[in-house]
Amino acid sequence: MILCDIHTHSHHSFDAESSVEEMCRAAIERGLTYLAVTDHCEAEYICCGEDCEFGSFDRQIPQSIAAIREAQQKYGEQLKLLCGLELGEPMHDPEQTKHALAYGDFDFVLASVHNLRGRDDFYYMDFKQVDVDEILREYFDELAETAAFPHFDSLSHLTYPLRYIVEREGYYPDLQPFEEQIERIFNILIKNKKALEINVSGLFKPINRTLPDGYLVKKFRDMGGKYITLGTDAHCAGMVGKGIGEGIKTARQAGFTHYTVFEKHQPKLISME
Ligand SMILES: [Zn+2]
Ligand SMILES: [Zn+2]
């Protein structure tokens, strides 16, 4: 079985700790064929430069790309290392998004929503002070808007806020009221030939399921979804590849026979048989 992990962060992301080289060595040790390093770039904060709380993306992303290129030379025989980017909230600042996409020649771009317009990152949100249903409605609306953005390959960690709601409030919200919004997102992805990510980071958190979970992955498949990508969202070398087997199981149970990797934004189907 060919294994991959195409959502990981090196220390060129403000919240991660390992070098690209350490990530590559971990990937090789765990028998991965494909690794993508997808460091953070939050569109609306690019213009803040060094004053940004996340550090300067103008500095970090070119450094990430340079480290990836160097590692591609060094480990090219053992590992297919893809040059990636996790683009946060591209629709919040289309101009800066264009700027971010011009940092380099990426193989693979993930699109994410970590915070809603005018609100804190879900990581910092106090769910006791907000109407959770209203927040989720806004979240799925913003994701639909993001899904229609042309310049990405896979939509990352759908249901991301649930990770924090479960962690802090101890319950998993009923998604039934948002079913139509989720179907709308899937229809846009399918029409635009974009992938849906199965992010396995949740398996190691109190939510204890993939983002999105098997039920939604199956819905995507049943609606005609063709491309799914697999990522750990590792923020250190120790987590590279961890839980990918479970992600493959989730994809198979949903009826997928292949997962997808992207090279120069071209989808490549990898058999899970
Ligand atoms: Zn993310
Ligand atoms: Zn990430």
C-alpha cells in the first residue's frame, strides 16, 4: 500500500516545531511515499508583516519553500516531497491571497477556514459567549464561499470548529440543521473538481474522529465526489503519518477505492486496494 501525508507543518509555521528535514526523515522511517509540507499562510494577516502575531508570512513562506527544495534534492530518491501551502481564509483578502500564491511554484494548496470574518480563531473562541448554531451557520457559509475560490486543490478539515466545541463544551453538536449547507459545499467542490480532505488530527483529540467524519465523507462520495486527500496536520515530526491508516479506512468505508495526491496541482489517484 502506498502511503501519504499531504498536510503537515514545519517550523516555518508559527505553531510548529520541526525542520523540513526532520519531517522528511520521519516520513521515510514510517514508509510514506508522499509527503507535502503545507505551512500556514493566513491571507488577511500577510499585510501585517513582522508585526503579525503569527510572524511574517512574507519571510516564512519563502523560507519554507527553500527548505522544501533543498530536501527534495537530498531525499528525492526515497520520498516524493511536495511543495504545499495551507492558505487560511483566502476570501477574506483576495489581493493578499494572490500575493501568497505568487510566493512559489506550489504542487498543492489547501484552503482552510480557521476564523470567521471579524471573529477570533475558533481556537480562541469562548463558545459560552456565542450562539453556537449561528457560528456554525456562518462557518459553513464561509466554507461554501471558499469552496468556490478557484486557486486551491483540497478543502481542509471541514468541521474544524467542532474539535474545539467538543474539547471545551464536551458535546458534539447535531449537524442535521446544516446538512443543506454541507451539501452545497460538496456540490461546489465536485463541480469545480476540487478535493475534500480527510484530516486525521481529530483522532488524537477529544473529538476522536476524522475531520470530517465518516458519515460526511460517505455523503461526499454518494453525491459524486471523486477526489479525497489524506493529512495528519502534523505540527512536529513525531506526528508525521500518524493515523493515516485510519484515514484510509474511513475513505474505504465511504466507498472510495483511491485517494489523491497533487503534483503541480494535477490530481493523481493512488489505489487503496
Ligand atoms: Zn488548518
Ligand atoms: Zn494545518
